Amino acid sequence: MIYTLLGIEDLDYVSKKTGKQVKGCNIYVAEQIKNGRGQKCVNFYLSALSEVYYDVHEVSIGSEIELHFNRFGNLIKIVEA
């Protein structure tokens, strides 16, 4: 599916639940609404430990991108369309 990259929100905080450091980012993308008209905003979390974390920071805001997920639903690849 093709998405439009709307924004990247960098995260760096200590979890209140676990007390562990959390570093990563949320990416916000627009996708077509399947059963209607227009677009909707969706976000995905990327851990800084993921290779994809560094790939997304090289993509320009507003670019059309293709997102690839593994069988567990984790984002594993970002490709500019």
C-alpha cells in the first residue's frame, strides 16, 4: 500500500511501567480510506534499535512511501514510491 509521509515524532523517555529508557519515533502517514472517500492519518512506532528507524529519517516529509511488514505486523522496510 502507498502512504504519504506526514511527519516524524522523535521519542526519548523513561517508561513509567518498566522504568526502562524508550527511544524511537512515531511516523505519521496518510492512507486512502478503504470504505469511503479521502484519506486518514495512521501512525506507527519504530524503535531506535530497528534498522528502519534510520531509514525513515532519510525520507522527505510529503514523500510517497511503501511500507512492508513482517508476519507479526512489525514494520521492516520503507521504500520511497
